[in-house]
Amino acid sequence: MFHIHIKIISPTSQKLVSSLSRNPWLWLPPRLISTSSPSSSSQGSAFAFSYLTDTCGLSPERAITLSKRLKLESSERPEAVIEFFKNQGLSQTVTSKIFRTVPDLLLANAQKTLKPKLDFLKSKGFSTSDIHSILLDFPELLRRSLKNEIIPCFDFLDNMFQCKNRLRKTVVSHSCVLYDIAKRMEPNIKLLREEGVPESHIVRFLEYYPNTLKSWPAQFKKAVLEVKGMEIDPLKLQFVILVHVKLRLSKSTWARKEGIYRKWGWTDNDISAAFRVHPFCMCSSDSKIEEVMDILVNTLGCKSSDILKCPSVLTMSLRKRIIPRGSVVRALMSKGLINKLSWTAFRYNELKFLDKYVHCYDKEANELLKLYKAKLA
């Protein structure tokens, strides 16, 4: 006698199987698609997987991991959160980014946890567009404590910025400034003040490089002492820029850049001098340093030591400045119209460059302009 066993697939499991059919390369543990007598735990995992992939756009791999952790058994709470974001004017793009980055917010209490944070930002003058940018940049902000982190951080920044518009732009561009200030940023700012750095320069530092100001205090102090040892005046803006670059580059990266410059004949003193004048010469990619050096030395006939007079050229755009202008200079040199390269060829804005190196040569102007435009990419 034959016994026929019929397994009824629940709607939740049907949805899961549908998700799997769209990702045939993915194999899930059998317990996630067991349909005989599913436990509430496996049902919850199956629903969570389906919801995370279909509604929130998470990858199947991440959805599997999260479905085991999130106690997501129905769509009631997440739908309330989604509806809240929609009513707040947040786009689907922003909402999807939030859930992909911080899926736990699917279980948040929208009115008690999320609304007060957005209301606070609005009360400080941030527009809906600003809030979009902030949440796209740092969705994690919605998990931070409004009372213990966001408000104290904003108040700290508010006391530093005299211009509220600059404060707003800083928060929109660098949302990381709204958390974890006390442990890192405050000690680092205190150190800069102790070293005599003007408040206006500290604010500029905060405005452009807040992540650097949030370096661990021990690392930050080390960089400050290194720059101080270079006898750079703390009253100059260059001081904080040098600190920023020192912290941005790892020890191995710094050593590699030094090796490239030595290859072109620079001494340790030359490298140090160039860094003091234009710190970002140490931030250009290895290939760019090589290419700029090659054009200046091998094509335009400079001595590598001459580049120390204008190290900023090492950070200029190859396609928009170095190559097209270098081509014009080379053509002028080949015609005997100029004897050697002047750094003004790269320093001038475009109108002045064309005036001084193209239009002033009546007979050659058309040819030079065509060459310039052909090389300008």
C-alpha cells in the first residue's frame, strides 16, 4: 500500500522559493524552505529573507545573515517605518540606502525613535534636501542617541562656527561630525589650541577635513609634533594642512612616495621642502607623479630640482592642464619663440594662459590653439 505525503507550501515559503528562482546560484539551508511543519522561527527567517530582498533590495547573501538575526515576522513595523519616511519626504533612493546600511531600523518605532531626530534637524534649519544628503551620507545617524550624541555634537559645532550657513554645509557634507566628538575631536581641537593654532584655522580644518580631526588623539598628537618639528608656524593655515596630510598617508605609502621622488633625483631635504610648500604633492598617485615628472624632465627639458620651485604642478590635472599646456610650450620652444619653461604656463588661469602663450603670437596663434584644443581632453 502506497502512502502519499502532501506537503503544503505556505504563502511565505512560496515567496521565498520565488526569490530563490531569481537567484538560481544561491543555495539556502534546507530548513529555510522546509514546508512540512515549519516552526515559527523558520517562518520568521523565511519572511525576513523575502522582505529584505524584495522590499529592501538587500543582496541574498546579506539577507540570509540578517534574517537569522532580525526578529522580523510580519510587515507591520517595517511598513510603518517606510510610510513614515515617505511622509517625511524622503525619496525611495534614500529609504533603500537606509535599510541596506542599517536594516535594524525596519523594527524601529518611527514616532518615538526616528521622528525626533528628523524634527531636530528641521528645527536647526536643515531642509528636506539637506536631510536627504545627510542620511545618504550617514544613515547610521538614525541609530545614534539624539540626547547623548546628536544634540551635544551639534551644540559643540554651533559654538565653533560663527557662520551658521557654513555649519549647515559642513553637517550636510560630513554627517560624521554629528557623533563621537567627545572621544576624538574635542581632545584634538584642544591640542591645536594649546599649540597656538588660530580658531579660524581650526574651524577651516573642521569644515574641510572633519574625519582627520576625528583621528585617535594619540595618532593626531604624533602628527602635530612631526609638523611642529618641521618648524612650521602654527599661526599659518599650512600647519593644519600638513597635519591633515600626515594623518592621511600611512607609513608605507609615505615611504613609497619618497622612493619615487628619489628615483627622479630628489634628496630627503628636497622632499621635505616640497612637502612644506605644497603638502598634497605627497598625495598624488604613484603613476601621476611618474607621468608628470616624465613630461617635465624628458619632454620639456626641466631639471628635476627645478620642480621644487613649483611642487604644486605635481597635483595639477594631467589631461586638462599639464599635457595640453606642455604641448604648447614644447611647440614654442621648438620654434625658438621661448627658451625654457616658465611655471606661469601652468599657474595661469586658462584665459591668461591663452593670452600669454597663444594669442600673442600672431602667425602661430591658430596652429597653437588647434594644438592646445586637440590635447585638451
